[in-house]
Amino acid sequence: MSRSFVALSLAVSCLTLGGCKKEDPKTPEYWQSSLEGARRADDRVRVIESLRTSGNVNEAFLPFLHARLTSERKPEVKAAVARTLGDLHHPSSLEPLTAALDPSASDSSEQQVNKAIVGALGKIGDARAVPSLVPLLRSKDNYTRIEAVQVLGALKAKPAVDTLIQLATDEAAEPFLNKKAIEALGHIGDPRAIPALLRTLTKERRGVSFYVESSFALYQMGAPAADALLPALEGKDPELLTWAKAQGVNPASYPMKVAQVLGDLKDKRAVAPLVKQLSFTHSDPQIQALVRMQAADSLGRMRAPEAVKPLSALVSEPDPTVRDVYVRALTLVGSRDALPALEKAAGSPDWYAREVALKGIALLGDAREQPMLAKLAAAEPGRTAADCKVTGEEGCEDAAALGKKRADLVLGHGAVLEAAQACTGDAACWSQRLAKADAVLLERAALELGRSGAADQGPTLATRLTEKNTEARATVIQAVDWLTDEPAAAKKLREASLPAMRKQLEDEKGNTNFVRVNEDLRRLLIKLERA
């Protein structure tokens, strides 16, 4: 609402309500006169909302607003006053706002007052409000409960933990409310919530999964969560196993989902059991693949050298989607010992499987692999022709042209190998290539910088966190995460990159292209804020 419109609205209200005193609109007295002249509740709401948008509200208005909150009887007007006090977010408003709460409210208009007051208390951010907010977790109004859940989470209110645990696991509550309670428990970070979060990690209700919220909350818990996750990974938590059986939860869910969180936490105690999971077997091939893939991903993010040999044995997996995870894990670890297995895999009869292995060679090799690349490129037209006879896929109407196109793509990886030769051991060299790098070269540069520990290169690398290619963005996020393990790098990244990261997450909220990869960005943000 523009200021000119506000002025016009007040002028009209003054005419219709019997006239206003000629006072300065920058003073509380002016607005008090306007309120006194407004007989109907909706007129008083309009006066308060006009005050909010006038640009005149400041701390001088607090006594007037506090008194009005206490004296006003109409719920809709009280709610408008509460919202205005929230805009000012002054500690002196704490007492009148909490006094105006009514946890037993059953009327919808009174519940709206509670919601407005809770929102105002959230903006004030004073922990002294917690005792007054906890009872609202049992409000009959879900909107008030959700507001209270979010504010208590933001306030890191430990007195709310027990009630939030009940709410997170309450099967009679709306799933959205369960999710909000789980998120609040993560923000609070009290280890008492971990057993409940282990259950919600695999729980599904009404077709709704709570995995995303639970895994993030456990990540926020840090080391105490890892202590509980390790027995769950190895099937050594009898209480959890009993619960899972009673709930009909597939036992394989825990090795798969727990591995993800342990990889996020980079807990080295998980390496041995995760390596063991690479040989996990199950009667359902899909479940078997999912457990192995998650173990591979976590081992890669932990850069576990123990995983190189078993992962190398898996890169001949015929499914290119599964193979991609194994190859990516090897490129994260960063050992040249994987190159012979990748060269063999690059001779696969399926182009999409070959393509994955070729990218792995580009991300791990250097000039020594150029002859290998030339050999593979020379063989590609023949392999493509053979592919086309079997698959008849798109492009096969001109198999020769498709073969040449693929051969050129293979040779194109040579530019990445040349960069690897030129920049060996030189973080600044890799950093200089970031600005104009295509997706594969960007991934290679990011991996080299992340493993280098070069603190001064962190902010430059972080400028590529907005990369539109999601695979490349995921690699940049991972590389920045590795750098954040170094205190000096974390300090530089906090100073230079945190505001941009927060803005990026806000700007991309709801963008389905980046939902999954930005979960990793959220974790990186939390890590930097706490570093």
C-alpha cells in the first residue's frame, strides 16, 4: 500500500467517522484519535493496518500499542495490534503479548489472535516467551500450533522437546504438522529427540515420507546422532529393529537411509561397515542396488581410500544409473588406482555405460591417459554402429554421424586431462579455470580444490554454487564442504559467501530443478554457520 493511498484512506475515515484531530501522523496521539473515532472493529483494523504501512511506527508507539492490546476486546483488532508489535520486535512487548495469549481458545477469531501473537513473539526472539508458547503446541487450531512449533524451534527451546517429540510421532496429527515438529527438533538439537528421529527416518504415513526432514534434523544433531546411527547401520539396535518389524518397515531401509546421514556427518567410524554394505545382497535386485549405491555415495563423500578396491570391482555394473553412483564415488575419493577398472568399463557395449566411465577417467586422470582416450575415441564409431544394430535408438538413422559425434565427445575430455597436467599440485591454477569451465572441467577443478585444503580459494569456488548443471553444482557443494573442514577456509567462506548462499536458497525455494541438490547446500550452510 503506497503512502499516498494510506493518507487518502485516513482522510476518508476521518470524514465518515466524524472527523479527526489535526495532529501529526508521525505521533501516537494522531493514531489514537483515529482509533477512538472508529466505532466498528473493521474500521479499527484498517486504522492499525494503515499505521503499519505508513512508515511512521517506531518505539515511541510502544506504550500506546501495549495499552491498546490490553484494552481491545475485538479479536481481529488485537491481532492487528500484535502484528504491529511484531514489526517493532521490541523486548518490552514480551509481557503484554504473552499476557494476551489464550491457550484454551476455541473460537476461530480468538485462535487468530494467538497465531498473530505467536508470530510477533517469534520476531522478538526472546527466550523468555518459551513457557507461554509451549502450551500452544496443544492448541485446537493447527495454524497456531504450526506457528508455535516454528517459533520454538527458532528459539531452540529445550523445554518444548518432549511435547515436540510427541507431536512429531503423533499419527493423529496432520503429516505437515509432524514434519514441522521434526524440523523444530533439528533446530533445537537436543539429543533426547534422536530415538524418535530414527523412527521417523523410515516412517511413512498416508503416502508421506518424513525422510528429508528427519535426516536433516539428525545431521543438525551432529556427533550424538552418529553415536545412535552406527548401531542402526549395523543392525545392532534391538529396540529399533523390534519397532521396525512391528511397523512393517523393510530392514534394508536402515542400512540405506542411515548411510546417507553418516556420510553427511563424515563419521570415520562408519567406513568399515559401509565398505561391508558394498557387498550387501537381497532377493530384490532394486533394494540390493539402493543399499550398495548409498554406501558408495557416503564412502565417496568421506573420501575413504578403503573403498577404492571394492568400488572398482563394481564399475562394470551394467545399469548405467547404478554405475554412475559407483564411478562418482571413486572420483570423489580421488585415487588413480581406479583408472584401470574405469578403462575396462569404458569398453562396455552400451554407450551410456561407456559415457559414465569416460567421465570418471576425465575426473581422475591426467596427460598419461591421453593415449587411452585416443584409443577409445578411435573405437567409438565401430561401437556405436554395433549399438545401433541392437538398440535402434534415436540418432541411429545415421549411425556414422552419431559415432563421430560420440568420438568427438570422448576426445573432448582431453581438455580436462590437459588441465590436470598443467595444474598438478597448484590450487591457484585450478581456481583460475573456474570462471569459464564447462560442466566436466568445473567438476574436476572443484574436486582438486576441495581436496587441496587451500583456504584462500574457498570464496572463489563458492561463486560456482549457482551452477545450473545439477551434477556440477553437487560437486561444487561437496568440494566447498571439504574445504570447510579447515578452520581457516571456513572463516573465509563465512565472511565472503554466507549471505549469497542464504539468498540463493531463498531465491530457489520451490524450484523443482534444484530441490535435491539444494538439500546438500542447506547442510553446507548449517555447517558454515556453526563452524
